[in-house]
Amino acid sequence: MVNFASVFIAVSLAVLAAAQSPSRILAAHPGAVMLGSDPNSNWTIAYDRDFKEVARIYTPPQQVLNGTAAAPSPAPAALGGNCRGMSVAELQRLPAWTAIAQYIRTTWGGGSYNLWTAWEGATEAWMCVGDDIVDLQATASPVCTINTLSTGGTLTGTNGSVTIGVTSGFASSASYTVTKSATIGLSYTASISVGVPDVLGASASWTAMAQFTNENQYSFTTQINNEVQQTVMLNAPAGSTCSLDYQSKTCHETVKGRVPYTGSGWVLVGFNERTQGHYYWWVQIDDQPYDTRTSYSEFTGSVNAHSKGRYMGHCT
């Protein structure tokens, strides 16, 4: 059984000015967990858990807007760069909404209310794409082929040596398609880091950047090229024909991955009648477990990689 009284931090206010968001006010006044205000008041009162006054903050009221993703204020730096405002409809599609709605009923009763996630000039509810590397999981064992090839013959010069150009290292390309979009951030595009698996068995993993859109059937690709050009010098009698044999390895692997879209910030609950002394209360979304306020965009695809190496020279 979840103890909602200890899980949530609630904030009560008429409306806060853009420069005095709930997060900023609570951070500036240790011990404050609730903020109270009234219509037409220029002051917000910070309270502790026992409703004892902690501080008074000058916050001229502004008009509350219907919460959408269009408010112009930037996301807090702590959330990273892949964010946009989250609408009320998106919040209600997250698993966390069930617990938030239950908390509202438990704390303030069953009165009717409206919800907002943004107000004039400011947004306090955000949808963010994680900055962590998106790890891929193999859906089948890689299929590899290994061949021994030759560079072809090159005549040795009169000085008894020959230089042959070679390519060594590996290259990888992959293509992916979204099979299930996240319930929030639909059609939102962000830069992600994809961890490319070591399909060649070289004991090394690599990361590739990609533009990712949360949309069913959206396709994207990644490429990595770690190949380098080198030269190999062979010594042999003049007039000899020299070549290099090398190993070429090609592997193919099918994979799957998922990109997290996470809700964060605050939602404003506006009651039609004064409740616990105020009409408006804020509830913090981040008090919910990460998994319940996160929806995943899932994709599948295939990785192709090839390498060249193990050069051996011979002359005839």
C-alpha cells in the first residue's frame, strides 16, 4: 500500500509568476513543502508539513493557460536538452496518472477540477528523451562469414622492395524501424546515442548518433567507419611479384531497442470550489517512480559489419 501523504509534495497557489515556479520557490526555502495563495493576491505563503508559515514570496498573479506543449519557457538544465512541454493529455496517458489521480481524491476529496501543465510564459511539466546510450539487444545469434582474399600482385622495383596499400579496421551500418511509439512525445524528434553491438567479436563496442522520431514505422540508420589506410613494404628480388593475403570478416545481426520518453515537473489542479483553503494546488510528477512516468518507443533492425586484417605478404 502506497503512503500517498509521504510520496507527494503538493503546492497550493492562485497562480505563480513565471520567475517564481513551484520548484524554484521550494528550493529557495528549506522546510517548505506547500505553497498557498488566493485569487487577486500578490503573495504566496510557504508552509511546512504542519502548515506553519516558512516564508512569504511576492508573486503577482498571472493568467493560467490550458496546459499544452507550446509554452515558450526552456526546460530546466537538469533535465537535459531533449525536452519539450508535456500536455495534460500526455500526462494522463502515463501509468503514473492513476496514482496521481488517487492522491488528488485522497487529499482533497471528490470535488470537480481542471488540470493545467503550463501557464503564461512558463511550463512546469516536461516530456524528455533520456540522454543515456540506447543499448541494443540481439534477437538472434549473429551470422558471420570469413574469407581469405588477396590484394593482387605488384612487381618489385629495382631497389628490391615494393609498397602495397591496404585497408584495415572495420565498418558498420545499421537500419531500424519503430514498431511501437511511446504514449507521450508523439512525432517528437531528438538526437540519441545508439550502442552498436560487437557483432564482429572484436571485444569492442561503439556508439553512433542518430535522429530519432517517436512515430510508428519511422526508419533511421546509423553508420560507423573505423577503417584506416596503411602501407606495407615488402623486400624481394627485383622483378618479383608480391601480394598480401588478408582476412575479410562480414557479420549480420538482428537487434531491438527502446527509447525512454519520461514525464517530469508539476501539474496544476484547479478546483471549482475552495478546497483546504485554496482553489489551486500543484502536484509534483517526479514523486512518482521513474518507470510509471516513462513510456518507451520500441524499434527493431539489423546491423551489418565487416572488417579487414591479418595481412600476410609473400613474393614469387
